[in-house]
Amino acid sequence: MMDVRAFSVNGREVWIGVLYGERIDGITYSLDGREFLMERLALLAEFLRRRGVEVGLEMRDSPYLELVRDVLLGRIENRAALGALSFNGLTPFERKVYEVLTKKVTRGEVVSYGALARTLGTSPRAVGGAMKRNPYPILVPCHRVVAGDGIGNYTPKVEYKMFLLEIEGVKKWTG
């Protein structure tokens, strides 16, 4: 099933979409309107299906949109939302990366790919790959992982990463 809705965040319209069954299978969001969100949801559904996750696209209301919004606004800590995630279709490595990131890097903080890699005993490139494949943006805060020499990449757009960091009070790349 899926649910989509727009919320006003810091004066911007933020469209949030969730794909879910018993728990959240995937999240995406758009600062560029509903049409772009729907394109992102289609790509997310395709990604999850390739990983063996059954994804239904029947539109149905869920409590998950408010959860994502509340994490986005800082009303709920990211780690408190981990129980809502299915982790379906993830590798054990990806799950470990997402759980460590979500538990250790809190709102308003950033960590470099290298520092997170050292914590996990892996390479920065492996961490970057896991961040790129994150099906739970906002709840699993991949936007808080930055390059050693700058803000780093972000899917779908670096501007989205800057928006999330700005909301969280990170000034280095947003001021």
C-alpha cells in the first residue's frame, strides 16, 4: 500500500510518500511537487521489488506519514522510529549501517563517510553505497553523512540534503 501527502515545513511544501505493509518498506519525499514524488515512489517500488519485497501501490491512509513528518520536524527522535521500519529487502550490511547511523548520529550532527566507516569497520565507499540505496530517507538520516571535503552527494538532489540539514540547524553547508 502507499500513502502520500503534502506538509508545510519551514515555509516549503514537502510531499512525503510511504510504501508499507505491516511496517514501512520505503519512504521518499519531494520538494518539487506531487508529480516528482510519484516518479520517486515508482522508482522506489521498482527498487524494492528487485530486492524481493512485495509492494502494493493501492492508495490507503496510514499513520506513517505523520511519523515521518514528526521526525522531520524534530518532534520524534530518529531512533524512536526504527521499530516502524520493515527492513525488508536489505542486506545485513545495509541494515547494520542504517541502525548504527540512526542510533549514533542525532539531529543537528553530521558524520563523515570515513568516520562512519571506521565505526563500522568498513570502507567509506561501502558506506556511500549504502547511503545511496537507503529506502528510508529522513527516518534513517543519510543526509547527515557528509564527505570529508564537503557536503557530499545525495539522491535525488544535493539541494534536498541541504534543506534537511538546514531544518536540523546544521549551518556549515546551508548558511
